Amino acid sequence: MIKIEFTDKIVPSHVKSCPMCRAESKTALLSINDPSSDVPNLSMSKCDACGTCYFTDPDPVLGYNYSGFEQNYWYNYVQNGAGISAMLEPILAIDRPRQGSLLDIGCGFGFVPHFWNSMSFGEAIGLEMSSYGIVGAEKLGVTIVPKYYSEAVELHEKQFDYVFSSEVIEHVEDPEAFVKEISAALTDDGILIMTTPSASVLTPSSDYLVLLATLSPGFHFFVSSADAMRQLLRRCGFDHVEVKDAGHRLFVWASKVPLPTILEGFSDWPIYLRYLEQLSENSDNHVAGGALYRVVKDSFNLGMFDIAERLYPRFKKIAADFYDFDFDNVDYVLRRLRTRPALDNQVYPSWLGCGLLYAGSVEARLGASLERQISLYSAAIEVMEQEIELAAQFAGEAAYFLKIAKQRHKDVFAQLIAQDPTTAPDMNHFYILKHPGNLKGRDVCLYAAYAPKSKMTKSILAAVNALIAQDIDVILCLAVEDTTADFFITEFDGLAGVIVRENGGYDFSTWGCGTRLLPECFDARRLFFINDSVFVMPDLLPTFFEKVRSGTADIIAATESFQHQHHVQSYFLTLQGSALQSDALKNYWRTIETLSNKSEVVRAHELKLLARAKEDWNLGVQSIFGMQTIFPQAAFEDYALLNISHTYWDYLVSCGLPFVKVELFRDNPVAANILHWRKVFADHGASVSDALEHMAAPRSNNPDGEQPSQDGESIQTEAAPAKPKVQKSELQYVLSDINRVRLNARKRKKLRKASKDVSKDVS
């Protein structure tokens, strides 16, 4: 994953001055780490004078000419990478008759010159140094000169009514020299039109993928501000300049004579759609498929459904006939993609994920069944996430439409449930975000975690990565309040799979959902069930899993309890051998009842699981740290009412248990001695700061207001003893101090007001 971190840390700077205004005063802004790049570490500063953000490293730009990139990039570019509408927007915004000559500086594949020629607006020529410009000239039949303007002497006698340069200036070291150079190609009343990323989005609150696309590590020297662009153009001799900041992009128009009116937004969708339909007749299937994808998507979004429905069969046919992705056989599409070794857009078109989304959207209008729509939207979600994971920097379109795909999936899911709620084992919305692939013969973990506000704590990240380090294929089963929100799973190093589920029913329902969506998890050698109710001590994991892997029982737990009845504690369970072959046990997980109250979950599932395993399913069960193992000399009555994972938590850790209950430090319900917990964490490789952050995170809503632990110690029965006075956890002391300060401030305010009232009465 490419990491972007905003910082005020000053780093040694090779680039001393701002490339836009030459001022040397700057402030550190952010750093970028990309281990897979030839420029793995980059630093960016912000100019104090003009607001331009620029890289200060010696050689921050690889460009498009490194080995293997150009040869493959053009497939992505024509399929959906080129924002044709975004390129045309500033041209079509000029409110005057479209006629005259046009020179496109850095024209890429050549879509803008091709559009200008195809619509008979006048002569259009492109300049493009990258090799995909040569491919574009061949495929589109346009004139593209493979030179910089300064070297294209054959053009120096010509002048153009429009000089256009889209997303180019940020790639050059000296933008002022660049503008002066290309301006020489303009007629006296010609218009220079440019687009470039906007520095206004470079803030910590911006979306990660928007930041990544704006920065384009390894490709951009700087990201300009609107003010810097105005100043630059005026220094270059343009008296009339208009710059519009569209949020993530700057649109720029400049001339030496007054500019025509510049229209807001995209001003001529019909001509754009007409161009795409014409482009879809291209003899190259990559070009034609990209045009069909765009025209179906854009006409549908514009509400021009007749166009989308008319052209959708052609789009569907090219997907099946040329790429072998038959939208009528979604399972086959997904099987192919799950074995995908790399991006390879020659074989796997970059529009595939978004194309599945619009296949579902168009087919819904054409009367497709709800099941058919669900299958297309499910596939769209999985494929888009894969595209983002493989190349986030070039998956901006997938990142944008992924949320829409999730919402449409959720809407259709709700319709399915409404048709017959009795047939659904789980009415909470769920889907596969990342499929784990082949699990046969592997050690697999279904890790259930709750992500408040769709954000995972560092403690969860650390726990999952620690499990992955033990050669376990971890499938993250994420419970969230909003299933349409963004989740960046690239934060994990080697995560096997992800399912997302609307929160409700607690961990047993989340695990049950995982087994339904991924029945192949029962093909594993071992299947671990773990949840985020425990902190992980990483240094103890290797020895612990040695013990687990040497165990022969069908079900292996970490600890057991005799509270209420004999049961194994469910924060860690292992299924192997006969357990993974048991149809009855598989059916138990797949049909598990979703209960809204945690006490009911504990009674119905955790407390009964041991008895059912032995009596109903005839399975052997073992606890690694069973009571007789830990306390061989103790009588049953000595530990019958103990919750060992709380009362003897530190002793268990000393014996090698790598899990400690979160609830113990957050609430301390049994008044255990926890004053030394920081040292225990530090001694066994766990982060104290991550633990504090995790404890402070919001917890899942409980309709009854109770917060029982996963182990059931808060379930009250007639035989249960009265609870002792609870020792507050460290977090509760901190919160109490904060609350006391707030209340004292309120009291002081009331006293001041009362004093004033007395003074008034006396006077």
C-alpha cells in the first residue's frame, strides 16, 4: 500500500524553491512511502507564497517511460483510464462557435484531436512523446507528432486557434518555460486551455484515493494552486486569465484578448455521446469496448435510458466475445478473476468492475430478476475492490463507483428480504468485498471485528497482521453500521479475504455469515474463529499455535469456563478433522439465528456449543488452557464460578495464552488486578497506545443497554452471587477526570451567575 502521511516534520530538501513562483519559503506538508516503487520515499512541501505543493526530492518523477509501462498502459487508457469527458469539458465550455485549428500538447492516445476532427470543427494535431501516442495515431487515424513542441520544427510556421494541454504541466520541472514555449503556437487571439490537479484537495480530510490520484507519486513534480496558476499565466504575457477550481482539478483558460463567456459544468452532453457512439465503431476492440462502456455509463447517468438500453447489448457482446467475460455467467467471470495474477488490462479490461455495475443497472430497467441484479452487483463490488487493490493509483473510476455498487446491492437485498423474510437466515445486509481464493488444505481464520464509523483501530490491524505472520489465511468478517462506506483493506499485509456485514447479532452471526458466503472455508486444514474482544500478544503466538496445531481434538478452544454451565470461551475456537467434515456442524453455522441481545447470544450459542459438539455432533473438544491444566491441584468448587480470562488473565499470559480480554481493561467487571497491564503488554510485543485507542472506540449498540462480555459472566441467574464493587479501569479514571473538570466548570459558572444576581438585588 502507498502510505500518505501529513506531517510538519522538516526534511532535507533538494528542490529549494517553488517551481511555480520561485519563492523559497515553504512548509512541510506530507510524506509518501511506496515500497514497490523505484522512488519509495517522497516528501512534499507547500509554498508559503503561492500555495503550490511540490516534491522536494532529487528525482521524484519516473514518468511513463520505464520498462513495461507504456506497452500496457494504453489498454487501461482507452478502456476507462482516459477521462474523455473531463478533457472535453473545458473546450466545450467556451461559449462561441466551435471552429478553428487545435493543437493538443501531450495528447496521450489522441482522443481530443480525434474528437475535433470527427465533429468537423477544424484541423487538429497532437503532440505526444510516450509510445502510446504512436498506438493512438494508428488506431484513431489522427496526426500525432512524437516530439516536444520545441523540437517539432515542422509546426513552428503554423499557429492554432486553440492550444490545449490536459494534465501535463504538473509533469514538467519548469512550468513557466513550458507555458512560454507552447504559447508560441497560438494565434494573436487564440486561447490556451489547460487542466491540472488542484492543491486544494491536499488536506488530511480528503479521500485517500483522491489524494493518491492528485499526487500520482512518481509522475508529478508539483500540484498547483489556483492563485499560482493565475500568477504564472500573467507572467507569461496573458492579460485575460480564468481559473476555476473544481475541487480536485483546475480548469484554465488564458488569452491576450478578452475571453468569451466560460460556461459552468459540462455544456454539451449530446455531442459527447454522439462522439462515443461513433468511436464505438472503431476496428480495435479495446477502443470500441472503452467507448461502449463510457456511452452506456454516461447515458444511463444522464437519464438517457433509451441510448443506454440500445447500446448495452453491443457492450455485453464485446465483453463476452472479445474478453470472454459473459455477464450471463457471473460465476465464471468471478472464477477467472480470482486467479488473476496481475492487472493485465489486455486480458482483463479496466472497465470490468464498473461495467458489471451498469450491466446490473440497465438490466434492472429491462426487468431482470432481483437475484440476477444481486449477482451482477455482487460481482461488481468484488471486481472493483480487486482493481483498487491491484493498482489504486489507476483505479479512480472503480473507487468512485464502488460506493454506488454497494448501495444498489443493499437496495436490491432489501427488496429480496421484503419478498419473503422467513427464508433468509440473515436479514442484515452483507457481501464479499474480497474473495480469498483457494483455501483447500490451508489454515484459515474467520476474524470477526466491529468497525465503528467504518474505521478499524490499529489494534485490529496489528492483531490481523500478527495472525497472518503465523501462516494463516485471515478472512476479515467486518461488522459495520454503514455497509456502503469505504474500507481500505490495503492497510493489511496479505489479507486473504474480506466480507462486510451490517452490524447485528454479534460475532456468532458474523461468523455464520462468513461460512454462508464462503462455504469453501470448510475445505481448510484448520478453521479458526477469532474475534476482536481480545488483544493479541504477538510474541506468544508462535508457541501457542504450535500447541494448537499439535492438538488432535475436533474442536480446540483456548480456555474454558464453568460459569452457568461448562463451556468453552468463544473468542478463540479451532475446527479441524471431523468438525470440518460434519454436515450437522456446517448446517449449524449456516443457519445460525441472528439475535439482537448479547445475553441471548451467549445463552443460545456460546454456553451450548460444547454440549452440542459432544452430544449432537459426536465431536471431541479440547481446551489448551483448561482448568485442570492450569490448576491441577484445585477442587472444582474453587474455580466453578471463575471467569478465568478475567480473574487470572496475567497468569494465563505467563503460561503462554496470547489473548487478553478487551473488556477487562476497559470495564474491569470483576475488580481484577490490572495495574501492571502496560508492562505485560510491552513484555509480549503488544502496543499500549493501540490498546488505549481501541478501548476508547465506540462499541456496538446494545438495545438492552447492557454490555456483557463474550464469555457470559454478566448473565444473571438465581444462583449467581452479587457482584463485588467494581474497580474502575484506567480508561474510566481518565474519563471521570475529564467529566469532573467539565462539571466543576459548570458549577463555577453557576456560582458566578448567582453572585451577579445577588449584587443586582443589593443594588
